[in-house]
Amino acid sequence: MSREELLGLAREAALRAHCPYSHFRVGAALIAGGKLYRGVNIEISSYGLTLCAERSALAAAISASAGPITQVAVACIDTPTEAPLAARTPCGACRQWLADLAPNATIYIDGAAQNFTIADLLPYAFGL
Ligand code: THU
């Protein structure tokens, strides 16, 4: 699937984010074994237990015994266009999940011109 198509699906997923506290909607779309999986950020009343969109999508793929994850797209649809890259890239926890579960994926960030690998986002990642 093309970068723009997958980013479009991530933006569409973000419309279903459950974020009553931050109102910051994030969607993730990934391709694993040729199939599409999506996730959104899910906030609950105990804020620290929030699940990010990236981990939500990765959990969906792993739960379905999906094949290798080849592409991951992330869209923070409430980030203003002029905001810096940091306002649209995955958080540290999601980077570790990506390093473990999608080590060979190409990562697309909505609003960033370049594509990323997990090594770009998390150099010297922990691993067992
Ligand atoms: N969020 C994500 O879904 N992914 C990230 O990588 C960064 C942050 C969510 C968590 C929370 O619901 C909201 O964005 C604000 O931090």
C-alpha cells in the first residue's frame, strides 16, 4: 500500500480516538502479512493507563497472529500544521513496542516529509 493511502487510513482511524481527557486524537494504521490493522488512542479515568494508537494497532495485529509488520502509519490529527515534529512522532513506549514487534517496518508520520525506520526513532534500542 502506498504511504499516502496508509496515512489516510491512519487519519480516518484517528476520528474514532477515545480521548475525553486530552482531546488529542491519534490514529495508527499498519500492514502486517499484507493485511490492514488499525488502532486509536484510548484514555481512561486513570490517565497513566492510557493506551496509545500505535500500541493499540500493534496489539490488534499480534492478537490476530498477523504476519510480519512491513509498514506503520501514525496520524496525530489535532497537531497544528506548524507544530514541530516532536508533536507528531511516537512516544518512547511506542518506540520500544515498534522495536520489538515491527523491527523491519517503514514508519510514516503524518506531516513529516521523510520516512523512518525504528533505528531512526530509537537508536540503541533495548532488546532480548
Ligand atoms: N498518544 C498516542 O496515541 N501516541 C503517541 O505516540 C503519543 C501520544 C496519545 C496518548 C494520549 O491519549 C494523547 O495522545 C496525548 O498524549
